[in-house]
Amino acid sequence: GEGDIPTAMEAYKTMVALQEQYPERKPWTNADSYTWKGGIEANGAGCVAFAYILSDAVFGTMPARKVTTFEFKDVKVGDVLKMNGGSHTVIVLQVFEDSVEVAEGNYHENGSEGFIHWGRVISASDLKKDTIYILTRYPENYVPADDPEANKVIAQGSCGDSVTWKLTNAGTLTISGKGA
């Protein structure tokens, strides 16, 4: 529902479901614009507009935040990457061990007019070198439920003599025991 954070797979499936509406090589230029629900940078044209359309399909009205200091491991499915000195914007479809797959509008090839392109792979080193910031809609310090570290206990304790609690990386709080 609205406000729920999607898993990486749900985000990916939501975006690729739009391929029918926005097929590969469909003309897409700076004349194409869109008003983003993520806040921060509300309006976008061209590549920005396309990334924002996919972002809203995944996250609805969840607010975005700008991340200027990041490592490759911080990049998540659905994140919007501002690249090439800010002149090009892409959205992350999939994250692999050492690369990402992106979708982008106003993509140019051999002097062509801009078009929609799905599936370009960007290496981790190129991403780190060419991305000036990320617009993400995941909360700060968010650990996805499907992350291998999700169930790692990060805090635990007791409450009285017969009640214990533990908190996982993904934010699951478990309270066990009996009594007042």
C-alpha cells in the first residue's frame, strides 16, 4: 500500500511493467516533462522526467532525500542517479555485486535524437566516478528485509525479570516472555 517500502524485486517488477507504456527506443526528449511527487526537485524534463515517472510508480508519494556522500553498497533499486556532472539522470532497475542496471529517458546514441533505453549496465567504479548525487526515497539507514544482514540483532535487553527484547537491522522488534 501507500507508504510501504517495496522490496528490491517489487520495485524492479513495478518499473519493468512500464516497458509496455514506455517501450525501448520510444522517442523521449527534453520536451517530455513531469512533476515529481518525491519533493526536493519537483519538476523534471527529459531524462529527469522519465526517472521521476518510474520513481513515483514504485514509491508513490514517499519523500525523497539527496545523498551526496555514498558508497556503491548504498545504491538501491529505485534510486535516481544524477550523473555526468548533473547533465544526465537514470534510475536503478537492478543492483548486482559490482554494477547496476538502469533505465533512462533522453538517451542518445551515435548522434540520435533522445529515446527511452532499458538495461544499460554501469560498473560500480563508473557509477562512483560519474554520479554526483543520489535521490533516494528509502529512509536513512534503511536495511531492506531481503538484505542478508536484515535479521542481524543490533540491540537486545530485558524488561524486568521475565521479559526480553531484541531489535534487528531491518527494524523488527521482538518482545518475549510473560508478566506485567
